[in-house]
Amino acid sequence: MKIVQISPFFYPVKGGVEEHVLQISKELVKRNHSIIVLTSDSSRNGKIKKKFEIIEKIPVYRFSTLFSLGDFGKIWPGFITKLLKERYDIVHVHNYRHFHTLLAAIICKLRGMPCILTTHSPFHPLHIRKFLSRAFVIFYDFFLSRIFDNLFSKIILVNDQELLYFPHIRKNKLIVIPNGIRKEYFKRFNKKILQKVKDKFGIRKNDKVILFVGRIHPTKGIKFLMDAFYSLSIHYRNIKLVIVGPVQDEDYFLKLKTFAEQNLKEKIIFTGVVNEEDKIALYDISTIFVLPSIYEPFGIVILEAFARGKPVIAVDSDGSRFLIKNGENGFLVKYGDIKSLANYI
């Protein structure tokens, strides 16, 4: 089959949606399907120069971003020409309530091509959105959802909490397919690799490591985690907080770094972006994994931590609640409850 994936961001941009699109595309290529990815030229903090490249045997076409509605709502209409000129057996769009998903649904309806939507659970609290994004979400949910949502041939939800948001869609049009992780996350690492990574990031033998993996952005709740860690550091000398991931918000990163330098010298390690081997090794080295996001659509990193046998603490939101049964396979906390998070750690 000839399948097109349409996503606002794609590699080298890293994140849950980008990983999802890459991995399902790779698996479809293995099954001899013809896959292309249509995406914007946006990175988290700028633009990607290459308009075309092949990543993991997948042709990737990038189109100019005209403007943005918030951090994720990119307007990049150039992809329309591909949908109008070529026919596809399946058009698979990613992210709910986005400009590209609405346009793709309309064009597919007009041209008689099946259009599948994977929502990626974008039901973030309104107060954390920027003004234009907030206004569009309200307008869409109250007026447009009943028109546009029915244009999709199938809607894939990544967690069962999302079913609550689609009472206006026939049940046979909805399906819950959770995200997965790669087989590499179940392979054992030898001690030499772990020691090499410890030395690389200055982690000592007796250190108890609290690990966070994700983008450095206010919605990820890193300051909340640092506040809980600070309250613990007064009582425990051999604990370290390791923060793994790319900087998406420079101002926020500088605030975190300043707080760390003033209050927690040598106890907080910012690794930046790491390769997959180092990331898996850091899971193994860690004692506890914490995901303190204000809202988490799914939380692939929770699955990664589970795969490495780590205790997990996360903020109680749709994605985390789907994966964690409080007190059974992890703990859920209310965002901002520093005392509770510290106690669980």
C-alpha cells in the first residue's frame, strides 16, 4: 500500500509523537509498504534547512511554516499539493485539532481517500496554553468538532481516557491503540557500559539517582521536581537529580540552572540530548524515575522506565493514569504538591 504520514514535527526533532511516527513507519516499510512523511520545517527552537531527506529508508518532505499558534500549532499549508496531486491508499494524520489534520480530512473526503487520525491525547488544561491556542481549542471543541471529527475514517486514541472526549463519534469509529517501545529497552547492559556512562556524567558509586527524561519546557514540571528534590537534599547527601533531554525553552532552562547553581551545587546534572545507549544506561543507573509534567498525553518514558525495572512516580493526568495504577505499579501525585512528591521519592 501507498501510505502517507502527516505530522507537524519529525526527526531530527525528538518527542513522543515523532518517535511514534518513526517507529510505525519503519515497521510498515519492513512489511513492504511504500511510506512517505510530510512535515513542517520547524524544529522546537527554529527551522530545519533540509526540505527533503531519507531517514531510516523513509522519504521525508518538509514544508515551510508560515506562523505558529503556540509551541505545537504550526501552519504549513504546502503539504496540500501532495494530497491534491497524488493518490494514497491511506492518509494517516497525527495530532488532534491541528490545521494540517483538518485540511487533510477535507481533501481526503473530496478525493475519496481514507484518512486516519491518531490524536495523541492533546487535552492539556487550557490555562497552560497560549491565548491563540486556547481560543482555537475552545472554538473547535464547542463548534467544529462535530463537523470535522466525522470526516475521519477512523480515530486512534492512545489511552482509554480519551474516549470521554469523543461522545459525538460512533463507537465503531474509535479504537484505543497505546504507544509501544522498542525491543532495545528489554536488553541487558553489561557493567562496563554502565560504568562508562556514570563516569561521563559524574555519577559516583553510592549516588542514589532520581531520573527525569523529557523536553526542558515549563509544561514538563521540572521546577516542581527540583523543589521536591531540594527538600530531600537537606536530609540526604548522596542523592542526585539527572535531567535528560533537549532544551525547548531557553528562558525556563536558565531559571532551572540558576536555581540549581544557587541551591543544589553538584547535585543536579543536565545531560542535554543523549544517544539511545546512554539513555537506557541512565535508566539502569537510576534509583527512581519521576515524570512531573503538568499534563502528559501518554508518557512513553514511563514505559521505558518500566522496561528497565524502575519505580515510577508521575503527576496524575490522562496518560500517566492510563499506565499507572496508584500504589500497584507506581505512584500518582497532584501537580504542585511538593510534600507528597518528596514523600513518595
